[in-house]
Amino acid sequence: MREFKSLKILSAFKSIFTKLGVDYAVMEKILQIKLTMDERRVPTIFGDSGKKKEGNQFLKSLWVYGLYSLILIPFLLLGENYIFQMSLVFGIVLFILMTSMISDFSVVLLDVRDKNILQTKPINRKTIAAAKIVHIMIYMAFVAGAFTAIPFLVGLFKHGMIFSLIFLIELVLTILLVVVLTSLLYLFILRFFDGEKLKDIINYVQILLSVGVVVGYQVLIRSFEFVDLNMIYSFSWWHFLIPSLWYGAPFEVFLTGNSSVYLLAFTMLAVLVPIIAIYGYAKLMPSFERNLEKLLNDTKTRKQKRNWPDEIEAKLFCRSKEERTFFRFAASMMKKEREFKLKVFPALGMSIFFPFLFIFTYPAEGGLEEISGGNMFLFIYFCNFMIPSFVYMLRFSEGYKGSWIFKAAPIEQISRAYSGALKAFFVKLYLPVFIVVSFVFIWIFTARILPDLAAVFLGGLLQTLFTHKMVNEDEFPFSTSFEFTQDAGGAKMLLLTLITGVFIGAHFIANLNDYGIYIYLVILVATLLIGWQLIFPRNRKRKSSLALSRLN
């Protein structure tokens, strides 16, 4: 079996694990096996997952994080306003680590598949839990290293050795904070729920964490004021709740000699919270492993219930029987698929949050009255920025192996499969968000923007249609594994997202004329009707069963 350098480095901390009651030799052997098996694993961020590859694909994908790290360099070169610069740097680092932890490593933390092997052997629970958490932390260290290697060298060259030493220590503390606090949060949830309900709760917590790190980053920026071309920090008590400020404070304390009480308190929190958290987790490790067994229980009732809202909406928005069937099917999948919700719902939450973020942070002297008379209602287009990723995700499912039924079923018009799924997406996901945001916008901008909201809504429908044509045509919905979520290519998805800007530009031009918005509405309706008939023709029937059998 291969020898791993990471395990050789880990052996330097053998005495710490032994004092915590961990059988280090057994833990090392478990980690060696897990790291060997990981060479088959494909991470979420890695795009070309359609082919088999040799070696650890996660390590080969780290260059992407290195590319992302270039956004940190300008903050390190701004000057010596360390509380501002380094709080933003560690805010971004926390964001990257937290999203990586949620998307790639929560499944490892909550994995119960090896319990039948390990728990039948004379291995204590502390050793099993320690192996799991160290396994995750090894990879989180790789992510953090790839994301901060270039900024670290820039900081060393620009600010000196002491700066780099503080940076390195805080990076270790940040990894501990992210991994251990996430684990403790899952432990808290495991204590109060079980079975299928537990899996749903964990899914929603992961979604809230994804949205929370984005919202928290915006709150961090609002902690500073821009005065005379300088960023000025004014302390408030609630800043103790922002971890990135904790990690900005030590640079200010040790490099500028600023010994303000709140900076010293932030520095203490940066050090003590991760250490206390890892100590608490060490004590609770056996409890965590015991409670993980609840994930093996299935307490969900199997009794099927008719979903009357879906039935009514299907009859209201779908013409044919086949389209109504796929509408109900897609609505049910979007409601039940945890992986789908984990990938889609965070963006859904952000599409609610971002339209208001830019409005309420706009420095208007006249307040809402000044804002209400302008064109800032166009920020509602942030709801449409998310459409390409939503439509693209309709291809994927955890139960993709059951898609053979589409070929076996007597489907007359295959175009109705995706038209029903797209309508389900629009009615069940997009429309509720759009209605909520629209009501608030009408309160802010008055009813004068009703034609504009209609244009945004029709633009969203047209963008949904165009995105489907580009990425999902001739595919049945929910028929592909999530393993291939990156196969469409980042460039294509970015282009489809930027198409929203074309709609914004057209909308802005339409508003230059008194009746321009109504002309724009007519153009949108006409384009939508023609486009729908071209992409979902009624006479597009599937091949005969005989032809299909020959193909297979």
C-alpha cells in the first residue's frame, strides 16, 4: 500500500492523538486505506469527469483553487490597513473553505457505509471519529494551501516574515474552525432528529450555511466605511459575531502595535474558539458516531399522498396529458431530491437576497423616496441570473439509473417531457421567488413598475427556453448522474448567465421612450410564442419501439 507524505507529517502530532484516547496506529491505517480509495473520487469542482483517470483527481484539480486565489492579491497590495485587508482576505478564505466543506466533504463526515466493517473490529469510537475528521482536514489543508500559496508568497514579499507567520498560523486555525464547527453543528442536529427527517434537516442546514456564508461576507464589508478614499473601521458589539474580523485583528495588533481592547478580544477569539471547538469535538466524538447510526434508520412513512396543488397547477399550465405527467414528476423530484436541493436552493436564496442588497446599500441622501423614482428596480434581474444553473440542473438525479423507464414508457411526444419539467421549475421555484421580490419592489417603487415586472418575467421565460435549447435538448429530465454536473463547460454556463445582461440592456433602452416598455412586451410575447413552438413542436413524436430495440 502506498505511503502518503501527509501521514508522515501527521505522525509529528502522534502524542496529541494518544492523549485524546485515539489509537494512532489504527487511525493511521484507516487513513491510509481511505486516501488510497480517494484516488477514484472526483471532486465537485473538477470539470472533466466523464472519463476515467489515473491518480487522485482531487489533487489534480487544485490548480483551479490556485487560479481563484489571484483575487486575494489586490487586497494584500492595498497598503497597511490590516484590519480591512486581512478581514476581507480571511472572509474569502472562510467562504471557499466552507463551501468546499459543504459540497465535497459533508458527505464524508456523515458517511456511515464503513460502519459494518469498522465497528465489527476492536476499534474504539474515538479512533473512528478521529480518522474521519483528520481525513477531511487533510483535504481541507490541500484546498487552503492551493488557495493561499500565491497570496502567502505575495504577503511574504510585501509585508515580511512576521506577516507570513501570522498568516500561516491563522490559516491552520481557520481550517480547524470550519471543519470542527461544521461537525459540531451536525452533531447538534443528530441529537434531536432521526431517520429520513434527519436527512432532510441536514440538507436544509447545508443550504442555509451556503447562503449564510455569502450573506456574512456582505455583512463584513458593511462593517467598514469609505471616507476620503480610506476604509475606516468603527467597532460595534455585533462584530464579535463575524469570524473574519477575528483573523484580521492579529495583523493590526502585532504589525502596527494597535492594542485596542476590541482588537485584543478579536485576537483571543481567533485563537481560543478553534482550540475550544476541537477540544469539545474530541470529547463528543463517541456521541457523534453513535448518533450517525440514525442515518441508517428509515422512519419515513411510505403512504403515498396525492399532492393537490401539483394536480391543480398541472391542469392549469399544461395542455396535454403527457405534459401534465412530467410536470407532476418534475415537481415531485425537485421536492424530494436532496442533492438537487443542495445544489439549487442556495442560489435560490441568493436570488431573493441580492436584489435588495444593492438597493438598501445604495448611498441615497433622500432615502427610499429618492430610490423609488429611479431605475433601480432593474436589480430584480438578479432573480434571472440564476435561471441557467437551475435549468441545467434539471438533467441530474440521484436516481438516474431508473431513467430506462423513459425508453420503455409509451411516450408519444418526447418534447412534452422537458416542457412539463420546465413549467414545473418555473411554477414551483422561479415564480414564488419572483412574486415575493415583486411585492417588495412594488412597495418601494410603486405600481408604476408593473409593466417592467411583466417584462422581467417574460424575459425569464425566454431565457429559460434559450438555456434549455443550449444545454438540455434531446435529454430526458433527471436522467443523468450528478457526477457529470460540470460537463457542459464553465464557459457555456457563464455565457448563458451573461445573457441576462442583454435583457437588462434591452429593458433599459425600452424605458427611454414613454411607450417603449409596451413595445418591448409585445416583442417578448411574440418571441416567446414562436420560440416555444419551434423548440417544443406538437408533432415531434418518439421513434417506434421496434426502432428503439434495434438501437439498443
